[in-house]
Amino acid sequence: MTKSEFIDRLAQRFPQLVARDAEDAVKVILGAMTGALTHGGRIEIRGFGSFSLNYRPPRVGRNPKSGETVHVSGKCVPHFKSSKELRERVDVAPIVATARRRAA
């Protein structure tokens, strides 16, 4: 689902919201989440999952095209961990069962 699809679905679910209001609401929510992670915070949404930051230490990498070594600096990257409830709901979804049958 894309951001615009999410906004459309929100506007359909709540007819009292004008599409512009739904778009503003989504932008505010995503902005607050981005701000929390930017300031080193953690986001926990019960029944969905949590977002946190993981630190990746500096390392020596390799340029795949030229083969030369490159220094890659340390950085923080966002990490999502799904909740048990979300994992269980996804696990019993019909599309997951179809994918399992194809893989076997």
C-alpha cells in the first residue's frame, strides 16, 4: 500500500473527513514518527509493532565495480519489529498460505 492509497482508504472509511484532511492527518502522523526517530526515540504501536534505531558501526567495504576498498562510516538505521499479534494475523492470511504452497 502506498501513502496515497492509505490516504484514499482513510477518506473512504471516514466520510466526514475531506480527502485533504485525511492527507494532512497522515502527513502529521508520519512527521511525528520521523521526528521521534530523528531525536533517538522509540515508537511503539500496540498490536502493530515498534520502530527503533540500530547503530551500524564503521567498516571497510568494497566498491563492487572497481574492487577498491572504501571506508563506510557508522550510522543509525531505522528498525521495525512486528508485534506478536501482527505476526499471527499475517501468518494465517490466505495469501501467505498460497505462497507457502508454492514454495513447497
